[in-house]
Amino acid sequence: MSRPPSRTSKAPLGDIEQRVLLAILRLGSDASGVPIVRELQRHTRRPILLPSVYLALRRLEAKGLLRSRLGEPEARRGGRARRHFALEPAGKAALREAQQTLLSLWRGVSLDES
Amino acid sequence: MSPEPRQPPAAALWLLDRLLPVAERDLVIGDVTEMLADRVEAGRGFNRAWCWVQTAALLLGLTASRVPIDAPQRSFVMRLSGRVSMTLKQSVRRLRYEWRYALGVVIILGVGIGPATTMLSIVQRVLLQPLAYQDPDRLGIVRINLGQIQNHPGLSPGEVIDLRRTQGLFAGVEAENRRYEVTLKTDDALVPLSAVSITTGMLPMLGVVPVLGRPFTEGDVKDRPDAVLMDYGTWRSRFGGDAGVVGRRIVLDGNPVEVVGILPAGFRLTTGRAVPEPIDVYTPMRVTLFRNFWAFPTLVRLAPGETFDRVNAALPGLAASLVKAYPDAYSGARLQFLISPLKDDMVKTTRPALDAAIVGVLLLLVIAMANATALVIARLRTRERDFAIRLAVGAGRGSLVADVFMESALLSGCGAILGAALGALGLEAARRLVPHTVPRWDDITLGAGVVAYAATLALVGLFTCGLLPLWKASRHVPWDSLQSGSTRSGQADSALSRLLLAGAQIALTVVLAFGAIQLVRSATRLSEVDLGFDPNVLTFRTSIDFQRFKTPAESTALFERIRDRLRALPGVEAVGGVSHLPLSGSVLTDAWTTDLSKQPGWDLSTANYYSTVPGYFGSMKIPLRQGRDFSDVEDRTAQHVVIVDESLARAAFPGVADVTGRILRLGWGLPDSRIVGVVGHVRGIEIAREVRPQIYVPMGLFTQNPNFTVRASGDPARLIGPIQAAVKELNTGRAVAGFAMLTDNVAAATSTLRSITGLVSILAASAALLSAMGLYVVIAYLLHSRRRATAIRSALGATPSQLVRLHMRTSLRVLLVALPIGIGLAVAGAPLFASLVFGVATRDPASLTAAVVIALVASLAGTYLPVRRAAAIDPVLALRSE
């Protein structure tokens, strides 16, 4: 089941939103709840608060930056279906914009010199 | 430990399934289940706890968030919480606008909840909290009835052994001896300590284990004390909590004794007294088959499966066989053993006062609740038009009910906070004011209980002030309130429910006022009782070193030397000494007779026996009715002389004017003695009544450790130093202990009645004030709703006094019903507290009349003020405002 985007936003990505989008990008077709959380944990090396991930997913989907579809029920998940996430073009555009903002901010500065 | 779960706990799953938005359920629950499986496979622990933490975080994070998900999928919790928060906001706004009303209700509830919270906390500590022993409900204390002696808490050692020999009744029978004083010699001082001997099985039976060292063993029992267990507080204060004390020898009364252990902090031995005396050291003792000295308080632990009723039913047989087997000891008197639960025995003297206090605070609580409810209802009437408009434009009835309920919840919540604060203050005050005759008074501390009680009472408040208005709000739709004011304002509003509430308050006020008046009169009567002595006396104790003062003559001479030395101190008027001070709680009792052919036995009349140092009667201002005091020579040479009180003289020699020279046969193995004087009776056991006549013998005849009585002019405290110096010089090696004024004993004996009187008086005054306020609110509201009718009457020529009479009638009708009910309740409840009342009849008509007058005055004051204002109405203004 894929829900139509309720609204799209031009507002810049929040920190956790950006990370979740990047995790989905890295995971490709494997992107679903637990792998996303694990990917985030692997890179931040810190425990992740589950509600913040789900809220980010909720927000990103509402903004039309990603889409999701339901998979098959799995025994390992207590008979619950897995939800797969994938980036919408708007999501890729938002990531690109965030990346460029950061890169341009970093250009010409170094932490060592200041 | 249970195996690690593969599935999240069922309750967590249920919660998540119920509360999460539909769109996210499979995602979230599936992920949590999958992660749990990963954790279990990775061999990680605390998985159940992890599940619950995640569940809580997810519920908090995902249900309360405002991040949009599609509207139809908003969870029930979200919709409910949104509605609750909106109702809450509206209620807060309304109450803030009508802050005087809100403050009034909160204060009334707080005034009701506060004292109730305090008293419930006290009752919980004093009456309900189990004793700090193992399985304390199975512990009992043995009291005996023997001839004229009733309810005596001490057994003779032989009887302790008899009880131990019974089959299957007891798992333990252990005794203590009476408290005595020892002197601890330290490097630089003599320290008075209190000691008590206990059988070696006592502490194991109570389940008390020393925190350091070991308990007593049979091997510790020697002829002279050789081993002691030390009180925790004494260990901390006297030895700085030094663990090295255990196993070391300390010098007590000149003998080195080993400290074998330290008892747990707070340990107290409860044996027959409401408040156990503080004990510094415990020594081991063995009971022997001795059978003529009933001075061993005895505790029992019931055998498994036995009950107190069954044990008590089994003991008369034992008692009868003992009386038959030992005719000398019991002299054919009736013997009865009574075993009662230890805690019941401890609290039985305080229970009537606490019961009265609880009834008092609960009555006040009911009055406050009724009062607050009446206020809430009265205000509800002013909101009728608002409700009708909301219903008319389509509001659900549920939303109105929720509205009323939320306001009540807010008000009673604030009332609970105020009540808990007042309760905590009250408890702090109580800690200082509670008489030290109340069991476990030092346990009364501020705890979570205060908050729990306040919260519980607030819940009760919520239901009373919430439900009745709720019912009213949901019952009828006040459509008529939509009509213009002028068409409805002529109608009479019966306001029945509020009048009922006001009436209930008046009735309960009568009850409380009656109780307060009875107690005040009792306390006054008690303070007017002639004690038979003047308690303005400084007292202290010192023990005899029997190794130095081997004979009675030697110790008697020592007492006289101390007395004479003290007499020489500046400001001292008179000095004497006595074995047992009046109202100190300890006394020796035995039989006496004038029939010289009989042996004194328990079938004869009994008296209290005192040994005196000559000069005692003068120092206590005990009046001499006939004859004279003992002379020093009589004392030192142990002459067979005796002084009796007037009640014994009357009973022994009825109709004889002068009993001096007559011979009396005494108990305690004392010789037949000649009466040399008759003194006034002293209220030595209870202030309220003469318990037993009194017999005084010279110290030389019956040597015991004396309490010295010093009457002095000026501040007695300045004498303490000189007295210590004088006694130390004469009685070397023994400390001086227990400096106190005898007025303290008198104050302690009346303290329970005085504090309960104070409390109930305050409660009654609050009740009268609250019920006056309650009536004021109801009447004022009634008159407001009738102001049009009043204005028309006034315009037609009714005088203000006619109007006042007219409106007073409503109040009088309420009083006509409420006062008889109040009188009925007071009369019916009076016998419950008969034991507190002294010198006035249980149902004293004068007190009842005064109580009615108080309630009457309060209600008339509550009525007259609004009525007068209504009668002074300007008809033109009143009619124009419609």
C-alpha cells in the first residue's frame, strides 16, 4: 500500500530526516524498519530512539520525499508484514540539496586552522 | 530466572496494538519483534525490560506527536487526549475567572482533608503498623488476675515455667525482669544506664538478631551479670559506634561484664507498657521455680495453628490446678491467665483517644465535602443558561458531563494538594504535640502515607463533589433558563439538595460540638482533682552499692546522709525519699490484714507498698492526718512501724477516730507493724480515681533504691549540679540518674486527654465555621433567586423586619430537622467515648444543650447576614435589573 503524498515541502531536511534518507539510499531495495535502524546505529555508534526514526519516516512520507509498500507477513516478525521504503525523486533532490549546502559551507575552511 | 522471551510480553503487544495508529502498527510491532529476536540470538540480556522501555517510548513518542497522519486513522487515545486537554484548558480558564469560588472550594476541601490525613497517618503508625518483630501477630502478652489484682502484666517465675510445660499451646514463653539501674564507669565519669534482664530465648522468639556479635546463650547466665547485649543507640552515643566494643569488658556497678553483641537500631522490648522504657543494656536471666513475686512480664509465641481464643480457653484448667497445688502462694484466690495479642495490649490505653480523634476528623471531612458539594451545585445553577445554549447548538450531553467532572477533578486535585500540605504541617505539629504516652509516638514521621491518604480522600471528594452535580447536570435540560430572566425569577426554587447538605452539616456540627464540650469539661474536672500531694518537686534516683553498704542500716544511713546534705543546699526547703514515685507507672502491691490469725494472701484486700526516707511526706506536702512521720532512729534501726493513708485507715478500722498504735499485718514478708501515722491519700496510679490504699514503711525495714524528692524555692535546675556533687561524694561509684520534676508525671498522666481535647475543640470550631458558611451560601443563593418576589413584597409595603422573618423561616425549617438528628447522633455515639469522659455524665444534658446552642448560633449567623442584605433590597433597583 502506498499512500499519496499529503503535501510536499521545500523546507530543508532535519538532521534525523537526512540520516534516515541516507540510510534508505545506502540500503537500496533492502530498506525497511529494522535494517534502517541498524544502519543508523552502525554509523552513529549510538543507541537510536525508535520513535524518532518512525516519526522521521512519518514526516518524510507526508512531505512526499519517500514512498513505502507492504511486503509479505514474516514469522520472524510475529506474523507482521514488512514495510519497504524507497526514495521519491523529491527525496533524492532534497538529499542533493542538503549535500550541496554542507559542501559549500565546508569549502575553504578547516577545523585545524581556526 | 525465566528463559529469555522470543516474543514481546503479551501486555506490551496488546498496548501497542490498541494505541498505535493503524497505519503504523505492523511496521512498529513487527520491527520490535524482529529486533527482540535479534537480541535473543545475540545472547543479550534484560530483553523483557528492553521491550517495555521500547513500548513506553513508542507509545509516548508516536501517540502524542502532532506529526500528521491521515485523520480517520487518528487513534482513540489521541482523540481522547485532545478532548481531555481541551476540556482541561476550558475548565482552568473558567476557574481562573471565578477564582474566589475556586479558592473557596479548594480551601474547604483542604481544611477537611488536612486533619484527616494527619490523623490517618498517626493511626497507621500507632495502631495499624505491625510491631517490628518476626511474625508479630503470633506474639502475645500474659496478664493475670489474682484475687484483688486485675490485669497485672507480671508473672511469677514458676508460672513462666508452668506455661512452658503446657503441651502444644506455645512455640515460646519468655520473660523479662523489671528495669533496674546500673552505673557504667568510664575513664572520666559515672554514667547512669538502665538495664533489664531477659530470658535467653526472648530475642530468638521475637526474631531479633544482634547486628554485631552474638545472641545470649545458656552459658551466659551466671549468678552475677557477666554478659550484656547493648542497645544500638547507647552503643552509638556512649561508644561512638566502635565495633571493637563487642567482646570487650565494660565496668557496670563495679563489675567487669562482657559486651557480647549490639542489638539492631530501633529495637524495643514491648512488655505491657504503652511506651517501652528506653533500655541501654540487656542481661541474661534464668527463671526458677520461685513462686511469690509477680514481677516478670511474659511474652508468648503461639504454637503453629493455635489461636488466642483457643489458648485462652485452655488456660483456666492450668490456673485451677496451680491454685490447688500451691495453696501458700495463691492462698485460694482466683487465678486467671489472659493472653492477648501484643500489639492490642500495647495500644489499648490509647485506642479510645485515637478513635475519638478519627471520628472527629472524619466528621469534619464529611462536613467539608458536603460544604464543597453544596458550593459546586450552587455554582452549577448559575451555569444553567450556558449549558442550555450549548445543548441547543448541538453539544452532546457527554461533553457537559465531562465539563462538570473536569472542574470537580481540578478542584479536588487542588484540594488534595492543599490537604496534603496541611496534613504534613499537622503531622509535624503532631510530632511535637503527641503525648509521649502514645505508643510509638517517635515513629510518627512524615512519609509517603500522607500523600497517599490525601490522594485517597481527594478521590472521595471528587466523587462527592463531582457525582452529585454530575447527576444534576445530566438529569434535566434547563431549557427554562433560556427564557428571559423576568419570566422565571418569580418562581420559588426549593434548592432541596443544598438544604439537605446544609442540614447534614448542622447535624454533624452538633455531634462534634458535643464531643468537644464533654472533653473540655472532663479536662477541667481532671485538672481540678486533688492529687493529695504538691508535684512541684525535683526528683532523682541513685542506686545502692550493696558491696559497700551491706546491711539495711548502712544503706539507710547513707540515704539519710544524702538527705541531710541536700537539705543544707541553699534554696532547698525539704527533702525526702520514696521507692516508687506517684504516677511513675511502677508500684509494689500486696495484701494486708488486721486479722493477726491470717496470713496475707491474694484473697485479702491489697494496697500499694512504699518504702520512705523520713521527710518524704513533708517534701511532697502530703498532709499528716494523725500521728507523725517516721523518725530517723526508727528508720535506721528498722523498727516495726508503718504509716497508712486515710482510705486504708477507714477500711481497716471503720469508725475508729484515732488508729495510731493499732497493729497491721503486712505483705512482702514484712513484720506485723504498729501504725504511727495516717496521711492523706495520694493519687499515685491514676489521677481520675483512687486505685488502692497506700502503706508506707521505713527504708530500713524494706530497703529499695530510693527516688529522692527535693522541694526548693526558685529554679530547681540550678540544684542539679550541687546535688550531683553531693551524692557523688557520699555514694561513690554510683551515678545520679533521672532528674525530673514530678509535675512531668502529672502532665504525662493527663496528656492524652488534654491533646485529644485540644484537637476535638479545633475540629468542632472548624465544623461550626464551615456549617455557618455552608448555610450562608445556600441561603444567599436562594434569596438571590427570589429577589424579584422580595422586591415586589417590598414595593407592596412589607417592612424589612417582616422580610427578615419570612426568609429566616427557611433556615428554621432546616434547623428543625437537623438539630434533632444531630442530638440523636450525639446521644447514640456518646457511649463509644465514655472512657475518655471524666466527671461528667456520658450523655450530659448540659453539654448537649450547649452543643445545640453552638450549632444554632452558627446557623443563625449564616442565615441572618444574607437575609438582612436581601431585606434591605431597593425594589426599584431589583426589578429594573431583571
